[in-house]
Amino acid sequence: MSLSNSAALMPVLPRKTTGAPAHACLVNASCTLVDNKVYVFGGFHMYTDEVYNDILVFNVNDSHWKRLEHVKGNWPVPRNSHTTTYWKDGKLVIFGGQDVNDEFLNDVYILHLRTLTWEKPEVSGDIPSGRAKHSAVIHNDKLYIAGGCQGKENDVSRDLHVLDLNTFTWEPHVPFVRRYSHFSCIYRNRLYIYGGMYASLDCATDIAFIDLDDMNVSQVVVKCEDSPPKLGQHFAQLCGNNLVVVVTQCLKYDENAIATTTGIWTLGLDSLRWRRHENSDMDQRHASWHYYVMNPDDRRFILFGTNDRDPDESNLTLVLTLDLETYGIVYVPPGAAGRDYSILFEKPEFADFTIMSSEKDMPPILVHRLILSTRWPHFRNICTSGMSEAASATLTLEDPYHSVRAFLRYLYTDSLEGMSVETVANLLVMGNRYCLDRLQKLCCADLHARMDVESVATVYARACMVQDEGLCQRALFKIMDDFGRVTKTAGFRELTHEQLIALWDAIPREAFITA
């Protein structure tokens, strides 16, 4: 038994933007997210071919556009098909593109957002030729420019150019792959390229990467049932060890646009396996999506587009914000460097502190003050504050014994390996209580992957307790998809009155029970 129309639990609806109207039919501009503002620079009018060098700023919090007028310094010439990449300390780095005469540019500009000042640095070294529709990514204060078109018809660059942003010196270029209109990112010191087009004008189907240590190039074709379709708009960004790809319908420039499968996919860069995320179909609602922004490792994937029913609207009229954690895509921050102390866990040798649980009849757990102080700030504060617990070398936690033991084991091992879903759900609460962000994200990612009929109600309850909206929504989907069996589980019977009310309130009015 399931509840039909449960997709309304998470209505991902586009919002109409307000403020100074952006240029209608603006194409090939750059979009860059900095904190809660999106900076749109350049582009051209699809029908008049007018090329711009305006800066439009979108406030994510109130969906309001404004034009940035008072910027000091010499502005870049109008351009399109360039890249704008966020550096550090509020700086945007602009490279390349095409000007009003379709000449390919190779200049570098920096927009200092804190002072609203343009800077054109003097560059030296192996300066690349002008190019457009390339990709750009900044890593360790270096700007990596890959591929792109460079002048002659069908002349697609196969070079990787690197600009040291501290000295503004271009390093000697290295051969890579021919590609344009693609996306690039850097993971574990490899630069990956996804999507785009070959010089033959065919859609790229392989994943290419170059090792930045030895400059070896690899190309891999990943074929499986869960691979994203070739057609459609592909928007991509890095989130942890996953390449996130959002696919929307093709731009509807005519009535003959071919429909395609839409949704959200991830490619594990360690496993090179695709996964299509459930309940991620993109309900277009008569919209075309032209631009996107997402910072690496962020949970927000923001699309900009237009209403197909109003041809006079700007390509930046609508905004759609996707919460990736709702689809089980969770960024887990890296663990602190240090040893695995599992060999010392529950060993009395050199133990100098005792942890008790709320279950008084359960045995004490002997721990090492130094290890816990290093990995648990709350414990460190207790030890340095002179509280009675520090003097007695005993601390009692108001949690069941098995949860306390699992929590301490995590502190020793930095791992959830071998723990049950219920235990991980309890650790989610403890991680939230003690502000351990990595533990919370580890638990969240694990619960997204492993929750099932028997455990989903418990996961929902714990997600409600820590106010994790993404995990709550995902658990609600699973509850509604198998409502009958879920209501028979112990976890469902243990939901509090407030949690049940929240669950009922989440069910859409038009939902009905199906066999």
C-alpha cells in the first residue's frame, strides 16, 4: 500500500525573479555564485547579436536582480563565451571569450568584489591564443584553462593552459583532449572533463582526465543503464567525490525539440559508476533552463531560465533551487589528519577516563583523555574548564549504552563501519548535539544510502529531531512509497505525537491510498 501523488511532498517549483530586468535572450554569459549572490557577466543577445559587458547581480535570498553600475577601473570589452571563476578573497577571474567582432580573446581580468574595482594584470609566459567555450577551474591559486574554440572554423584546442595567479605567469601548455562547451573540475589532483562537444560536433560521451602530477591523460567511457542521456541540457559540478549532473530538456528554440529523460545523476569519481537519483525528474512546467550555478561541495544547485509561454521574458526570469541532500547527495567534509586509534578502543591500558551511559546497569567504558580531547571539542572543554567531571575523570552521557559505545568508537576510528541503521540514526542526533559536522554528514550520507522499510520511520524521527530537511524529505518519500508496511514497523509505532502530526501535514491533500 502506498500513497499516490507523494511527489507533492517536495514541490520543487521555479520562482519568478524581480528587480532590474536582465537582457532578454541573453546567451553565453557567465554565471558565478559567491556566498548568496550570483554574478552574471557579458553574453550577447540571441537575435540582435549585441554583445554586453554588463554585470548583473542576483540575490539568492530574495530572488532580486540588480545591475552593478559603479565599478572602478577599466572595464573588459564586451564579450561572450568566456569564463568567470571565483578565486579567493572576493575575486572573480575572467578569461577569454569572443568580442563584438567575433575575435577570440586571451586577456585576463580580475573583478575585486570587495572594492568593486576592475584589474587587468600583466601576464607573461606561454600565453594561450584567444579562445571561447573553454572550461576554467581554479585550484591552489592556479587557473586551469582546458579546450575551447580558437579561431579557425572547427579549430578546437586540445591544450591545457595553467596561469599562476600569484605571479600571473602562464606555464608551458600540455596536450590534453579536444573539447568545447564542456565542464571541468579537479579531484584528487586530477582535472576531469565532462560533457561538451568534440571537434566533429558530436556530443562527448567519454570522461577525460589528466593527472596534474605527471600529466598523463586518460579517457574512459562509462556505459550502464544508469548513465545520463546524451540529449538535453547537462549542468555539472563537483560535490565531494561525486560529479553531479543535472539534465533538463533541450532548449525549445522550435517546436521540434526532442524530449529526453531528465533528472539528477552522480558519477562516483573513485568508482566511475553512474547513479540516477530517485524522484529527481525535472518537472519543466513550461520552462527552459539556460544557466546554472553551484559552488563545489555545496548543497544548492541553482538553475536560471525562462517561461516558454512568454517569449518576451528574459532567460534569467525564473530561478529553481535544488537541494541536493534531498536526493541523497551529501558532501562529507574530510576527516582530520591523524591515526586510527581503533587498536586502543576499550583497552584498559593507559586509559585515564570513564564514560557512563544513561543505563546504570551497563558497564563503564574506559577511554583515553588525550584521544577524546583531540577529536571531541565538547570533551576538551570539560577537561580544561575544571568542571567536576574533569576532577572525577568520569562523564555520564544521557544516551543508551549502545549509542554511547558507538559514538566513542567513531571518535577512535573516524568510521561508521559495521553499525546498524538505528545506531547511525542515533549518532546523527549525538553529532548534532555536539556540533560534530563530519559525523553528522557521515550519518546523513549513510542513512540516505541504507534506509529501508524497517528503518525509515526511525530515520525520519531522528531527522526531525536534528531538523535535517533533506533527510526528512527523503524519508517521507520512502514512507509514502511503502506506507502500509512502514506503519507496521516498530519505528513507526514509536513516532512521537509531534512527529506524526508533521508527517500528516506533509501529505498533500490530493493524495490517496492505492493497493
